[in-house]
Amino acid sequence: MKKVIGIMSIVLFLIVSFQSMIAGLGNAISANGEASGSAGIMLAICMLIAGILTLVSKNSKGILITAIVFYVIGGITGLANVGSYADLQIWSILNLIFAALLIFSIVKNKKVKAETK
């Protein structure tokens, strides 16, 4: 599950960053004072970092927790700045879902290791 989340995050980074650049350009042209394009770029960077960390963390719980923190930071940043770029809400919720799945993965592995002892 961790590999799938990591690869999906890296692929979605490209999509989210492209959409965010276009949304930021639209915000700049219309001078509406929104920051949804910039927040989308921040979300995409957090998603990329978390995806790489998720792929790198084999059995390291610390690296996985760091990835979870990046997913949560990206999700909160996106949700706080949703404006005319409505897709940002979808990507933010997806980041929070990824964080929840990784937390579930840690808890599940902890229970499995406790049962084998």
C-alpha cells in the first residue's frame, strides 16, 4: 500500500503543479487577490516530498511519520486557501486520505508485530 501511495503522489504532483500554475496565472491576470494557485504549488511540493519519503521508508517508522506530516501540512494548506481553484479541495482531501492510510498502515504493522511476539 505504501508503494502505491508513494507512486500516486509523485504522478499527481505533476498534475497538481500544472493545474496550480494555470490557476495562479488566472489569479494574477484577474487580480482577484486569491492565493489558491500558490497554495496548490505548496500542496504539490508537499505531495512530492511525502511521496518520495513514503517510497524510501521500508521499515523506518520515523520517515513514514515525516511523510504523514507532509501530507497533513499539504492538506491543511490547500483546504485553507481554496478559492476559484476548486480542484484544490479535492487534492487536499486526497492528501489527508493518504495520511490516514499511512497511519492505518503503521497501526496495522504494530498490531502484527505484537501478535508475532
